[in-house]
Amino acid sequence: MTDFEEYIRQSEPHKREKGYAWQTAIGLQAVDGLKTSHYLRETARQHIEGDITIAEVKQLVNSYYESKTSRIGVADRTEEADKVSARITEILSEHSFTFSPLEYIALHRRLFEGIYNHAGKIRDYNITKKEWVLNGETVLYAGADRIRETLEYDFAHEKEYDYKHHDMAEAVSHIAQFVSDLWQIHPFGEGNTRTTAVFTIKYLRTFGFDISNETFANYSWYFRNALVRANYNNIPKGIFATTQYLEAFFRNLILGEQNELRSRYLHVSGQTQSATKNTPKCNICTLNCTLGELALLNFIKEKPNATQKEIAAHIGKSERTVKTMTVKLSRQGIIERKNGRRNGYWEVKNKEVYERKERT
């Protein structure tokens, strides 16, 4: 994304801020495979230069498409990309924000009013979406009858989290989980990822994070695929929901790290595991492990040095839940901690060891 690099790199703060906003707004259209027009980008430059206001940008874009209506094909979504980009830029330029489900819903309305007839409306039907990263499979989204209740629960739970009692790494991990859970609800028929992204940026700013919006601008497609992977399980293929990819994204965004963000690394074809080859079958058959425990076993078998925090991020559970699991599995003789807590590693015991422990 190089359209506005000249503004982002120069010293004038007001132009740099506008450049970041436009770069982010235009980049986010990639989550739905959309591209903006040359006209929008040139109009954006006028706004960055201070020649026109954001309100005038929106008016010019509306007028531009009113004059082109008769020539635009039904399948042309450039108008959507242009209008939503201008609206995102306007929202990112504002300093007002309220952390609530109503704000989230209102944000969707502002972004898509006049574009979708359901803008700002909670869907009343169930949805599925074929995902490239899942080889055409879909994430299981919240049922239509539970959307409002789930939204309210997630927001209430997030408000209870006290960031001042956690270090930055823990905070980033928690943010990734919250955003993942929020996106999985998918309360709207379309536009969920763009709405979630803009809401997240606004939310992070309330903590004073000096975030780099270019991460959203340049890696919005990765962001969406990371959200998908954080909410997808396929037990027979050994694929488990994990926020590890989303955490890498947020670590770049918030901490300025340089983790490599490539969507092809998230594609399930490169990670599909044979349940026959990789699963500790003796433990599964003998112990009736829960799916969470199965995910934990698979992970520590591949990564024995994993910390409870890393396990929690990988299997999508809290650290407290992981601790409970490891204590239970240790007592049952399924796993064992070697060389102590600080520098130790996990060992998954085989069937003979387990059965011998059971007999004793």
C-alpha cells in the first residue's frame, strides 16, 4: 500500500494522520476483495492536502456515482469501496468513542447506510460463509436468536478485564481473544470484518496505544483469515481454533514487532494433520478426553516446551482452564512435567505407561 506514503513519511502531523487514515480505510476493503477507484484516491489526496474537508469528500464521491449510475454494472462494488473508505476515514479522524454494543451497531450503520438495506440491523437469520483459508468450509457463527445476548455478554466480560494488572504480552493476547470472539458473533449480514476492524482501532486508542494503522492497511486480508482460524475446529483433521495468528497481527500493530504475516501460512491444507498419525490414540480411547484436552495434548506433543500461556492461546482457552487441564491430566498420568516449572517441558505418556499407572 504506497498511495499515501509521501504523506505518512513527512513531518507535518496533520497530513501524516490523514494519510494513515486513508491508507487504513482503503486497505480494509481488501477483506471483501474490493478495490477503490482512481477518483477516490485523487479526492483523498485533496483532503490530505487540506484543499477539501472530509464532508466534501463524501459529497463529491456521492455526486460522482450519481452521474455514473446508468453505466455501473450490477456486480460493480467499487462504489461501495469508495464510499465506505471515505466513511472509515471520517470515523478514524474523530476522537469520540463509547465502548458498548450500541456503538458497535451504530458503527455498522454509519459505514454501510445506503449501501446495505440492513445497515445497523442485527441479522435475524443464520449464516455460513465459504472461506478460502478453510478450503471452502465455514466458521460456525452465532445463532440469530442469541446475537444480542452474546454481544452483551462479551462486552460485559471485556469491561471486567483490568489491563493494569497484566503485562503487555498478556494484554495483547487478551485483546486478540476479545476481537476474535466479537467477530465470531457476526451480527450483521455483511460488513462484519470492516466494522470489527474500525471498532478495534477506536477501542485500542482509548488505552493510549500508539498503534500503527498501516498494519490494518497492508494486512487486512491476513487479519480476516486470522479471525477465521481463531474460530475454526476440524477435530478429525487435527485442526483446532487458535489465536496465535491473530496475536502475531496485534503484536505487530501494538508492539511494533515484525512478525511475518502471510495468509498462505494460515491455509488449512498446509497444516492438516492426520488424526491417525498425530493423535495420542491410547489416551483418547481410554480416557474420553474432552476436545479441549485433546487439543492441549496435540499441541504439547508438537511443542513440549510450551508454556500454559502459549497453550491457552493455541487452543482458545483461558490460562486458568489450561492449568486445570494440565493438573487433571498429570494426576491421571497422561502427561508429566519434566525438569521443573521454569525450564521444563511436557511429556505425553504412552499407552503402556498410562495403563501401568492405572493398575497401581
